[in-house]
Amino acid sequence: MKKPAFSSKTQKQRYLVTIKALRAKNFSNNLPFLILSDKLPEGQVYREYPDGRIELQQVFTVGPQYKTKVLTVLAGPDADRVREEYELL
């Protein structure tokens, strides 16, 4: 018997539940949450911290290690816009 396929809406809801649970787990351990976005230039990521700020960071390699450089810090309404865009509120 063939299993019914999940609708894309259901898949998205399951994805968001998983992402929000991982985010909450990171925050409960006082760890940041990485937000990857195909809307950012290559090598840039958002990193959200438990205190509410979001940093836009450039990721690069130095030898075998990954390093980051903070490009800007988003807080308040700017940080909330990123959370809304990725449905993290």
C-alpha cells in the first residue's frame, strides 16, 4: 500500500518545528543559533544569540580552520525582521 505524500505546507511546518526546537535547545545551553540564507552573499551567515542580537558574519578559512568576522550587529526591529523572514518568531 502506498503511503500518502506530505503536502509542501505540512513539510514546511515539520521543518519549522524542528528548527525552532534546535534553536531553543541552543539558547537553553547559552549557545548561538546559525541562520543560513541563500539571500546573503556567499560566505555570509546570520548568528543569533540568546540575548536577542543577531550578527551578520563573514565566514572564511585560515588553513584548516573556519574563522568569522562580524560585519554588523542587528538588534531590535532589524533583528526581528530577520526572525520574521525565517519564521522564527
